[in-house]
Amino acid sequence: MQYIGFILSFLINIIFTFAFIPTGREFHSSILIDKKLYFSGGVLSAIDVTNELFYLDFSKSFKITNNASIPWVDLTYTNGPLKHSATACIGGNNNDTIFIFGGFPYDDYFVNQFNTSKQQWTNITTNGPTYREDISCAKFNNGLIAIFSGYINNLTFAKNDLWIFNSLTLSWSLSNATNAPSSRFGYNAITLPDDNILYIGGSNPTNKSLYMPMNNLPLYNTKSDTWSSMNISGPAPPARVYFSTVLTPDRRIIIFGGRNETVLGDLWILDLVTSQWSIGNILNPIADLALYGHTATLMDNYMLISFGSFLNSSLSSRIFMLNINVLTWVDEFTLTDTTTNVSNSQFSGLMIGALVSGVISVIIFIGTIIFIYKNYERFNLYNYLPMTTTKPDDSDL
Ligand SMILES: *[C@@H]1O[C@H](CO)[C@@H](O)[C@H](O)[C@H]1NC(C)=O
Ligand SMILES: *[C@@H]1O[C@H](CO)[C@@H](O)[C@H](O)[C@H]1NC(C)=O
Ligand SMILES: *[C@@H]1O[C@H](CO)[C@@H](O)[C@H](O)[C@H]1NC(C)=O
Ligand SMILES: *[C@@H]1O[C@H](CO)[C@@H](O)[C@H](O)[C@H]1NC(C)=O
Ligand SMILES: *[C@@H]1O[C@H](CO)[C@@H](O)[C@H](O)[C@H]1NC(C)=O
Ligand SMILES: *[C@@H]1O[C@H](CO)[C@@H](O)[C@H](O)[C@H]1NC(C)=O
Ligand SMILES: *[C@@H]1O[C@H](CO)[C@@H](O)[C@H](O)[C@H]1NC(C)=O
Ligand SMILES: *[C@@H]1O[C@H](CO)[C@@H](O)[C@H](O)[C@H]1NC(C)=O
């Protein structure tokens, strides 16, 4: 009988050694670096903010309907910031560093940095913006990153200020433009190929029912430090917050989901060449799929929709994947690139390593059982158990 707990915890540890599968979450931040899609923080339940950090490895094919095939890699042991509703952009001298801005709960560090090469977090202290959430950062040339406005849990401080962070010198400068658009949160910022930043959607921090129009979009010019706007004739998507945006190489902006007074699951496409919105009719729509507080990432021809909150307010642990060329939901991520054999063999190397250490664990386990069994009379098994059961967890470090 006493062995059952031991065996169970051993098996659970073995399973965790082999596979990390993230649970449902919303208001996380995500960013693609070098074929790795990183996820940081977010909300796991009404009372639970997380500092989990992990990535999805695109150097391998996988099937989103088969949990075990999804190449997740957990980096939570790096002890990142406990935040939700923050935003992540790439910066630094090698484009290898994630910068996380804002989020809630507020703390002394508005900027957190994760160097993906060193796998190390740094808290950044600078003179710049403080305390704001539901912002969207936009990286432009030479390591510069812009953030605009946001939600502040104390309305007297809500502002329509635009700040530029230099990720090489870790310093801020405030925009001098005088005609900035009104304050907003829950919007999406996208850097266009001409170095303008386009601001889509969101709503007013002092009155959440005042949504930003979708047919008149603010444009910030990063070269001249001035604001203008993109006027769009014809149909426009319903107003929304907490949606996702990607920019395709052929200059289409695709937005998905979000919420206004209702949770949305629609797809809209803004053609930057004609400056027109059109609704994206998905050929194989998923019944009742509506999400907000998710993130979207473009990888080859796929738009990945990660996590978020469903219409029924349960949190999604799923990845949805849309082929953006034919607007079809697909299950399988297959590489279109030919330079991936090296990474694949690295992955098999890892798998072999995991298998070998698994086999060694099993041998040690059997040896331990035999040892305990042989010494049962003079060995206090009850005292021995806690030490043994906590040990496999240390291998995460
Ligand atoms: C995949 O993993 C998630 C998170 O643990 C779980 O909620 C979901 O039910 C799993 N899906 C399948 C098909 O096993
Ligand atoms: C990240 O770490 C690498 C390797 O140590 C280093 O070369 C690089 O400069 C670091 N990046 C930043 C932004 O500190
Ligand atoms: C970082 O990436 C951008 C393109 O996103 C590129 O223009 C820039 O030269 C890169 N910087 C470095 C230091 O590699
Ligand atoms: C960053 O600050 C937080 C909160 O004060 C602290 O818990 C954490 O250890 C710090 N991280 C680093 C890498 O210094
Ligand atoms: C605004 O003006 C100040 C003072 O001239 C300057 O240092 C700063 O870089 C300017 N901000 C931007 C975003 O250009
Ligand atoms: C917020 O905006 C909505 C929509 O315009 C309006 O009906 C409502 O009265 C506003 N609420 C407040 C407190 O101003
Ligand atoms: C919210 O979305 C719904 C569904 O598309 C739409 O009917 C409604 O007009 C939108 N509300 C606002 C304020 O735009
Ligand atoms: C909520 O909706 C999602 C997506 O339609 C579905 O997968 C899930 O089972 C639903 N959860 C509950 C508790 O009804």
C-alpha cells in the first residue's frame, strides 16, 4: 500500500520530464523569435496570475489536436515576472531579447527583459512610463520600440502619451507630437513596412463602452514624430478590444476575435494597398469559436491563435491554426522550409537524452525498491518517502 503514492509520484515526475502541456490562460503575452514562439505570464483563473514562460518550437512538425506532439518547452524555472495584460517585443543588440512592458499587478519594474540566448531575466529600472496595462508595443528600426497610452487602474493618470524605448541603451524618450489621438487600451499596434505604426481598435480608459472607430485608424510616423490617420471607406469591422492582429508579407492585416459587449469570433482583413476592410470568410468555420485575451502569430502561411477566453468564459488551452492563403482552419503544422533538418536532429538528440535519463531513472527506481524491500525491517520507509518524492522535481533546475 505504502508504495502506491511513491509509484504514482514517480510516474507523474516521469511524465513531466517528457512533456509540458500548458493549461488554459488569457492576457498572456507572446512573441516569435527565431522559430520559437514564447509565451509569458497571463491569467490562469479568476485568482491566479502566472509567471510561466515557455515556447513552442517550430523546427518540428506537429498536430494541434494531439497534445503530445506539440513541441512545448517549459522555461518557468527562469523565474520571470508575475504579470498579465503586458506586451512583448523583440529588442537588444542581437534581436535575441524579449522586452515585456507594463501589465498587472503593478510593480517597480515597468520593463522586464528576457535574454533568450542566456535564458536570463533582468528587471529594468528606467525613467519612463509607469503603471499601465492592455498596451501593445511596436518595434521599429534599430532596436526602438513604441508604446502608446493604455489602461491605468486609477483614472486620473490615463494619458494619450507615446513613449519610445531604446532597447540598446535601455532609455526612454517621450513623443513631442501635439496631435496624438485619444487615450485607449486593448488596441493592437502594427509597424507597417514604411515605418508608420498603425493603431487598430481599443476603447476609452475612462469609459469602456466608448470604442475606437475601425474606419479611422491613427498612424504614428516614427521618422517625423507626427500623427496622421488612415481613413477607410466601405465596410468596417465591429469595434472591439482584446483582439489579435497579424501583418502578412503581402501587406494584409488580419484581425481575429476580441470583444465589445459580446465576445467575437470574426475574421477581418485590411488590405493596405487599397485601404479597404473585407470580412474573411473561413471555408471551414469552427462552430461557436469566439475568443478574447488570446494572441496571434504568423508563422509561414499559418496564423496561430493561442489561448484566450471563450464565449462561455472558460479559458482556452488550445492553439487554433489558420492557413491564411486559403482561409482554412488546419490541424497540422508542416514545415515549408528546407533548412530544418539540423533543428530536427537537435530535437531527436533531446529525445534520446530524455529517454536515456528516463531509463536511468527506472533503473534507480527498481534498485531503490529492491534496496528498501531487502532492508524493510530496519529502514523507516515513512521517513524516507518525502525525500525521494521531492528529488525528481529538482531536475527542472
Ligand atoms: C490537451 O491539454 C490540455 C491542457 O492540459 C487539456 O485541457 C486538454 O484536454 C488536452 N487535450 C486532449 C485532446 O487531450
Ligand atoms: C544576450 O546574451 C548574449 C549571449 O550572452 C549576448 O551576446 C547578448 O549581447 C545579450 N543581449 C542583450 C540584449 O543583453
Ligand atoms: C534586428 O532585426 C531587424 C529586422 O527585424 C533588422 O533590421 C536589424 O538589422 C536586426 N538587428 C540586428 C542587430 O541584427
Ligand atoms: C525582479 O523583481 C521581482 C519583484 O521585485 C523579484 O521577485 C525578482 O526576483 C527580480 N528578478 C530579477 C532577475 O532580479
Ligand atoms: C522630443 O524632444 C526632446 C527634446 O528635444 C528630444 O530629446 C526627444 O528625443 C524628442 N522625442 C522624440 C520621440 O523624438
Ligand atoms: C460611456 O459611453 C457610452 C457610449 O457612448 C454612454 O452611453 C455612457 O453614458 C457613457 N458613460 C459615462 C459614465 O459617461
Ligand atoms: C459589437 O459586436 C457586435 C457583433 O458583431 C456588433 O453587432 C455591435 O455593433 C458591436 N458593438 C459596437 C459598440 O460596435
Ligand atoms: C466552452 O466553449 C469551448 C469552445 O466552444 C468548448 O470547447 C468548451 O468545452 C466550453 N466549456 C464549457 C465549460 O462549456
